[in-house]
Amino acid sequence: MGWVFAGCGAFAICGAAFDWDWFMNNHKARLFVILLGRRGARLVYGFLGSGLVVLGALMAMGILGEGR
């Protein structure tokens, strides 16, 4: 399950870094774009993605449990 989190985080980082229009125009991301502007939303998704990558890597290595 950890690699799923890491993959989702990497996807969010790529969406923010490459400034994909289809990613930022998604109805879920649109709220961040309205509130923070496009650049702010990209920063939020970059930090969120980074956190997911770290969390996923820690789970995949067995450092954090998966809540069993």
C-alpha cells in the first residue's frame, strides 16, 4: 500500500511541476486555484505530493505500519 501512496504523491508533484492544465482545471483542484491562485495551488500540490511520497516510502520500508 505504501507504493500506492508514493505513486499518487509523484503524480501530484508532476501535475504541479509541469503545470498540467487538465490537472489544475479539475473540479477538486479548482477550489485551491480560486483561493490561492494557480501558483499557490501548485505549491500546495507540490507539498502534498512530497508528503505522500515520504509517507509511502516509509510505509513500503516497514518503518510505519499500515494500521493492521
